[in-house]
Amino acid sequence: MSALNSAFQHVLIVEDQASDMRIAADVATSLGAVEVDARSSASAARLYLQSALEGEKPMPDLMVVDLDLGYESGFELLRLWHSTPKLAKIPVIVWTCLGEEQMEICRLFKVNAIVPKADGMAALKQAMELRSRAAS
């Protein structure tokens, strides 16, 4: 049984770059995620989460969020996540190429992990594994 298998069955990835979305999805499935939903914008992810809150879609067990989403910002999702008690229970990994100032804001939001994209796929995998062990 893989590390993610018992804790995270459904992962929501919010990423606007197709190659990075594929990397995050591959990491999640390699660790045992049964379902991976990917959204390329904060607004699309927000709609998904609203549907999940209304019971129309499955609630994710983990979210991987890029902060730089082109014309939108991942911080919009962090605000929704932080201010909605049912969503705030979902572990969040911020996986981004933005700088230290943005990462400090993530720390204030109390995200579960911050992974710079420059650290590569192995760092994202390690963060997911750590979150899975913490959730078990």
C-alpha cells in the first residue's frame, strides 16, 4: 500500500501550466490517489469547491495550489479555504515559483506545506507523503 493510499483518495490540483499540472497529478497518482481533479484557474477551483460544499462533487482530501495562475491568484483560493471551516480541514500544499514575500503570506494563512517549484518533483512528492502521514 502506498503512502497516500489511506489518507488522500481525492486530490484537487490548481495549476495553470499544463506541464506542472501533469507533474502534480503524476505525483498524486504515484502515491495512491484514486481521483485527481485539476483546475487551471482560481475561479474554476472555487466553483468546484462550492459544488463540493453543496455535496454535488466529492470533497478533496488534499489540495495542491499554485499561487501564480496567470490573470488570477491562488491567494483567492487560500482566502476561501482559510475562511470556510469545512474547507479549512483540507490540507493544502502551495507549489509555486513565487518569492519569499508570497511564501510568508502562505505561512500566515497556515498552509500545511510550501514547496518552491525550483525544488522539483521530488520535493512535491515528499510534501505529499508528509501530509499523508500526518493525516493518517
